[in-house]
Amino acid sequence: MKKNSGFTLVEMAIVLAIIALVLGTGLTLLSAQDDQRKIEDTNTLLGNAQEALIGYALSHTSTNDSRPYLPCPDLMPGFAPSGTNVANNGVEDRNAATGACDNQEGNLPWVTLGISPSTDAWSNRLRYRVTSTYSNSVNGMQLTFTGDINVYDAASGGNTVVTAVPAIIISHGKNGLGAVNATGNANPAPAAANTDELANTNNDANFVSHSPAPSGAAGGYFDDQLVWLSQYTLFNRMVQAGKLP
């Protein structure tokens, strides 16, 4: 008798299971690679934004004493601008009469700074905070000034990462919680358990920066990326360019 050749149902099931496993592993690896690429792209954007702040200071001088100053934030939705300013349009919002910012925290003013792309790799605006004395267009900055922004490695009881920072820029990471998205709408706030991410959205001068953390970690899920402009870097660049003292 002639023996039939081919796969049995059991053999087919095993082959299909192996294929599914290989495909699942491949998709997981591709997703991880895509996430890493977006993290790197956002880090590059943050670095470019940091340089753009310095470039702005180098090209702007104050009314009273011809000293450099940093840009104001573009107001986020829900904040009232002064005069004819418009919130959430990429242009810094400043009180023309006093030289003060309408608010010390908001979107990075991507139009004012000429930043492109205008969002991080997850299509959300970068958050920006600046110390008031460094951003006043009437008086300008001085070498005796110190920033009022502090960075810690946890929202409560954490170690100090850096203090007295003039300006800071934040990407709210893959989850985008607390950010303004590319359509101009505010994303949901971080969950109450995510205290470290909440610290980066509460409109005060204290921020948190550490490596990514999963749900259930102390401080909750965390994927924010931060970069700050130190007073030493800023002053050095201003002095080299003859803008200070």
C-alpha cells in the first residue's frame, strides 16, 4: 500500500504556534525599537530647544539696560493672556508694558524660537518654565541672578538633582499625560498615583527627573524627559558673546 505524505493536524498546530511566537516576539522587538527611536528623537529636540533658548537670549536685549533675557512661555489652554496675546499659538506671551511673562510656565514658544518639529515624537507640545528675573524684557538678566527652578529625583523626599535653574523644558513622554497635544487640546492629567509625573504638571517651580519607571513603582509610572539650562552655561555663553556683564 502507498503511504500518504504530509503534515498531521498536530504537526500543523505546532508549526502555527511557532510562527505565532516568532511573529509576536518580532513585533515586540519592533515596538521596543520604535519607542527607543522616539525617545532619542525627543532628546535631540530637547537639546535643540535648549540651544534655541540661548540663541534667543543672544539676540534680544532689554529696554532699560540692554541686557539679554530669555523668552516667555506660550500660554497653555485655560490661562488668560494679557493685551492682544493669544494662548497656545506658539508665540511667547509677555506683558509689553512690564516686560513680565503672562505666566512663568506653559508651552515652549516654538514659533518664537523657530523650533521644528514643534512637538515631541508623540505629537505633544514641550512644556517650558522660566525664572521671572531671567525673562523680563524691561530689565534683563544679571550675573548676580539665580534661578528659582529645582529638580529632584522624586516628588516627595527625593534627592536634589539640580537647584537654581533659570529655565527647564519637559517632554511628557509616550503617555503624554499633562501635555498639550498638537491639536491644541490638553491631554488628561497623570493619575493620582503617578506623583512624580504630577510634579511636572502642577505649575510650580519644583520638577522630577529620573529614569523611566513602570506602574507600581515608587512615585508611579514615569516616562517624562527633561532638560534644563543652568545659570553657568547661560552666563558663560552670554559673557563669551559680550552680552554680559
